[in-house]
Amino acid sequence: MAVGAQSGLQCTVVVLIFTCLVCQALGYGVDPSLEVNFLEAIALKSSTATGIRQVPGYISEEPAYELEGTDRNLQIPEEFFAKTKTLLGSSKDFTILATAKQQNRNAGSIVTISVGRTSVNKVHDPSFVRNDQRFMELFMSTRSQEIRFYYTHKDKVMMERFDADLVPNRWTRVALSISGTHVRLFVDCKELASRYIPQPNLVIDNPEMGAWVGQRSPDKTYYKGDLQSVRLIAMPQGFLSQCPSLDRSCPTCGQFQDMVDGIQELEGRIRSLEHQLFSAETRIEKLQQCPCAKTCEVNGVIYENEEVWQDGCSQCSCNSGKPTCGPLKCPEVYCKNPVHEHGQCCPSCKRNCTSSGASYGHMEEYQERRSRGPVQICTTYKCMDGVATSKSSTRVDSACTAPDCGGAPSFNVPGHCCKFCQGMDYCSLGNTCEHPKECVNLQTTYTCQCPMGYTETDGVCVDINECADVNHHCNEGTSCVNTLGDYQCDCLPGYSRLTDTMCEQINECETNQHICHKKATCEDTDGSYRCVCQADHAGDGKSCTAVCQEPCLNGGMCIKPGQCSCPEGFTGTQCETDLDECATGSHDCQDNSICINLPGNYHCQCEPGYQYIDSVGCLDVNECQTENTCDSTRLCNNLPGSYECLCLPSGRCSSDCVVKKQHYNHGTSWEDSQCQTCTCMAGVITCKAKECDCSSRLSESEAYCCPQCSASSQCLHQESALVVYNDGDRWKYNCQKCTCQAGTIKCTAPACPAPNCLETYTPVGECCPRCRVHNACDRVSLAVEGSTSMSSCDNQGALYLHNQWWFLEDDQCTECICRNGHICCWYNIACNM
């Protein structure tokens, strides 16, 4: 190789390394030419379009918009869509960003690229085929607590689903970053998921495609709530523009693919240098630490992905950057006694020996009978690699005894000097066969063979799994179950036996073999049944609870349709009204205490001058023994709930008050640091809370002592503007413990154990999820149990993997799941809540 070419290669690799390190070290700004601001694209429509208006946003630097109703069509203009198509078609890395405040129980599209539906008249034309295929979409749902990403791969719509803890009516920052075949989801600057997906199609060549904000095409999946900063950024790690503090230590998969393409052009030169370019080796070593690299390094040698090599007597392969090794696969040998030569990994066969037309294998012994005059001699030979070696010789009449054949004829066998009886039962004379092997008589001896249903491996009988063979005889309604040496056909759940290989379906609803709730209807299904709760009830059918159209608040439970059972301390049709126990006298506060009403409860507080003692109540505090403010010229006299300062009989006394060596004159008043107004009267200080005048502007110190004058210090109930909480108040809402803190509601979710199942639901009146049982779906699972290759499902052009679930497009109350190529759907009870 020329010196100039070598220098050029070194410079190219150094530039690649330097570029990556610089990108890692510096912050990422956004070039306007690499960004599409979708909200800017629809900003001109905000003043004239219906269902959209400008509102305050999460950040003050950008406008935010509220999207309401379904009478809107927020399609971005053609010039913005043209830029979107150009950016997607020219980059392997892009990020979709959005800052959203979605309404409760809404499921809608943030931004969509799809083929728009045509007019209603065409839809009613029988010859018209509607095409509303999505090319790409970011979908968000506070109803099912999920974020979805739809994309196109090889003309099929694919979907990735991410579970997310989305709080309704609260700003949430979402960043979905695509890099080659790698997708990462960030929610509020925390990485929620990272996974590999099929390569998305990024070239938009359909002229009927368009882009929409807050909806999928003109009339589907409307997003309801506020949106701000909805952008497409076509550059690596675009999520850093939303969350600049996130980690950027490794190059993206898209960057890696670009670098691999460049390195492949230099592959011939790199191989000729025998990997001696130190800078290139350093770069490859760094790339190996990233999840996108696919080569393997073993003992200083680089192996390509899926490359196979031999290491001693092991065979190794490179699988996505991880070397795996196993025993070397040897060719099958066809001899009785294969040998392992020193230095060889696989066994081999030695030469056979031939005698009197018969062939004997290596290490095999045989006999020859020869005459020496009138004497018959029996010689034993052993074959060693084609050479027969004599081991011993003896007279035939000494070595053999005349067999007692019981009248049956005797015969000679090649390789043996002695005669044998025809039809001899050698197994009955004693054998060494171990279970499950069976003894089988041969011509001159016996052998141990594996019975039917077993195969012999290394001298051991191994059971054959007949159920793995599609030609077993188990028919419809049965499940093949393998047994030792055999198999049996068990009836599937919901079936009864007809024959050994066939079962018939049971109608559990007619035979009353179901466990449906009394408020549910039993419906027979193939091999099972399902329970459907009646109207105004919700549940899995085996447990049905009443549903109130107006939800019960403050922990209330719906006991009948439209009737709430309120917890203690609340009243009203929805349990929306706090019961003032202090005003109604339904409290049990004892003497010397004051009743203080709380949301759903009350508190008994001792009056001033009294102290609460367990099991006793509020007892008078003897201020004369603890603290009093009497001047030294006066005598302290305790009173119920208070005290007084008496003059000594000896002379004059002062009416001042003394607190921590500080004197206050009789009749003076002042404000202390605890927002109280105190007065000195005849040596006794009395304090009461500062009176607040909220009609005038307060100073900073007055605002501190009068938080009730600040609107921000109060909180409205989540679902009722009639209920107002002051700062520090506590209440329960939807199983959460909530507190009003400086005008902000802080709620803590209940601690629920994680359910060990695929789908869950939360019954009405309960706080923790339960496992949802779907017998029909489980029956599909039993039929494919043990399969190592689970098939995917194609539903309306979208591809779903095994055990992946989704909502139906036009029915957000129906959930479906893919079970090995079969789609099973059920009604989502959350729609009744």
C-alpha cells in the first residue's frame, strides 16, 4: 500500500473518532433546517379554526394550544409537510417531541402522518375501498396509561406499545427517538424504554399522505387537552433539546450504521495492514461497548457477526457481539468401537479384520477352529487396526461342551468354535438388561433393546415425545400429553370425553357448571364460557359490582346503580359534601376541648390552658408550676384553664408581664413571631391568632401569617368546585391520600402488590388491580403450549407480536390480544366506570 493511501486511511479513522468524541462532549443545539415545528404550522389556524385556542403553556417561551371537541381539521400546510418528508427521507436519526397536558380518559394522536379519509359520499359507495393507512403516528392515552408508536415496515403498519404513568391534566414531556432499528422513549426526561424494532420506512412516496396534529386524519382519535412544543428533529439524539442533561455517551445506531458503511469501503486496506493501525483498533474497541456493535473480539482477534470458528475442540460463533462456544460437531462414524486419537477432536474408525469370509471390527474378538491331526484346536483372535493377534488356543473338546438342545438341531456359527442350539431362550437363562430395556434373544446370545416409545442414546433409553410429531392421533377438543414410552389425549377445559382420542364440548351455561355472578349472563363459547355483567354493573362477570353514572367521590362505593354508600364523614348523592360533625353535634369531643371540622372527619383540640393526657382527656395545665408571666412582686395562682397574678400582702406589686427577662407593661399589645397578637393584663399574657383582613394588599410578613388570603394557598376538589381545601388540609381521592400544599394538590398512590398476570383490572370500590381471567384466551394458550416459535397476528394492516395487546381502532372499549397467530378480544370493563 502506498504511503499516501495509508496516511489517508489513518486520517479518516481519526476524524471519525474525533467527531464522535466532540459530539459527546458538546451540547446539542438544533439547526432550524433540521426541525419541523408542527404547532407553528397550525398557528395560523388557531384564530379561525374550531376546537383550538391559545392557552398558557408549560414554558413561557413558546405558545401552547388547547384542543377540544371533534369538529376540527388540523392538517399542517403543504410546505411544512414537504420539509417533513425531506428530513425523514434523508436521516436515519429523528426524534418526535411533545409537551402535553391530556384530559382524563382521553386516547388520541399527538401527531400523525397518514392517508386521509375521503368524503362521506364515497364511503357509502359499495365499490369504494377506504384507505386510512398510517405511515407514522405518536399516540397517547390517559385511559389505558400507555404511549404507542405506529410506523411502516415493508408496507405493513407496525406498533410499539409502552406502559407509562400518565397523570391526567398535568404537563408531561414526551420524546420518542428513532435511530436505525433502535427506539428510545423518554417521559419527563427519564428513559422509559429502549428496544430494537424492524427498520421503519422513512420514504413517503404516496401523494395522498398528509400530516395532522392532535388527530389521526380528519376524523379519528382526537387528542383532547393542551399541547406545546410538538416538533420533529432530524438529527442524532434529538431528545437532548428537551432534556439536555441526559446521557449521550455512545453514538446512536444511525450514526453507527453510517460509520460502518464508511469503514466497509476501507475494509480491504484495513485487512492488508493486519489490524496494525492503532487508531482504528481503538475506535473498534469503543464501538464494542455500545449496544449497536455486532463484532466479537476474542484473544485480540476480531470476528464478524455470525462468523464461525474453531477453538481447540470447541466450535464458536459471534452472535450480536457475544461469542458463544460449544462442543465441536463431529461427523457420524459407522463402526462398533470408534477411537479417539491423541490430538484429534472427533472419533475415527480403525481397519477391520477378515477371516473365513467374515469381517470383524477393531477391538473385536473371534474364534477359529482348525485341525491338528486328529485334534481340533480353538484359537481366539483379537482384531487391532486390521491385524489379528492370537490370544489363546485350546482344544475344542476342552473349550466346548456338547449342548443339550432337547431334540432340537444344533448348528455352527462363524467366529465361534462351539455349537449352539436352535431356538434357545437365552433371556430366560438370566440377563443383565436394566429397565426400561427389554431382553431379546439372538442366534447365539441375547441383547438389551429399548422398547417402543424410546430411542437409545449413548446406551441409555430416552423417551420419545410423540406429541412433538404432528402425526399423533389426538383429535379436536383434546390436548396431546406425552408419557413415558407413550402419549395420551387429555380433554381440553370445557370438553368431555367421547373416545380415547376425541372429546366433545360442554355447554356450561345449560349444565349450570359456571361460576357467573348473579348479576351476570352466562354465554357459551368454544370449549368454555364467558360471564358478562348485566347493564349498570361492571366486573369480570364472576364478580359484578354496581356502576353509578355519576362517580362516587371521597372513597364512596356504588352499591346500586345510581346509589353511593358514603364513608363516614361524607354525605351527598356522590359523597361530595363533607359532613360537619362540629356543627351537627355528632362528635364526641369531651369537656375542655374544641371540635375542629376536617374533610371526612373532625379533631378534638384541648382549649387553651388544657393539655391532653391519654385515657384521661384534657386536664388543666398548672401554669404556676411550668411557665407564667407574673412579675417577681406578685404571686401566681392557678385557675381552671388559666392563672392569675396576685399581689403579695407585704407591699406594692407590679402589673407588668415578664417573658424571658423581657418586661411588657400592663395593657400593651404586640405581635409575636408565630402570627399571634398578645396582650399583657395584670401580669398575665394572653395570645390569639392574628386577625386577617384579606380586602387590602398584605405585606410579606402579613401574607405569611394569612395564607388564606392568597388564592394559591387553597385547593379545589379534583372533581367538584364546591369543595375547597385550605393549605395543609388532607383528604382521600380515588384511593389516593391527597394534601393541599401552597395551592398545589399532592397525592400519594396506594401501595399495591404487583399482580403476576398479563392483564389486570380494578373493580369498582377497590384500590388495587386484580388479575383478569379470560378463559377463551387461555384455551388458545393451552393449544400452543410448548411451541418454541410463537406466530404474530395481522389485524387491519397492523402487525402484533405474540402476547401483545391493543384496543380496537373504532371501539376503545374492546381489548384484544395476540396468542400465537390467533386474535382473542374481550370487553374492557373500565368503559362502564
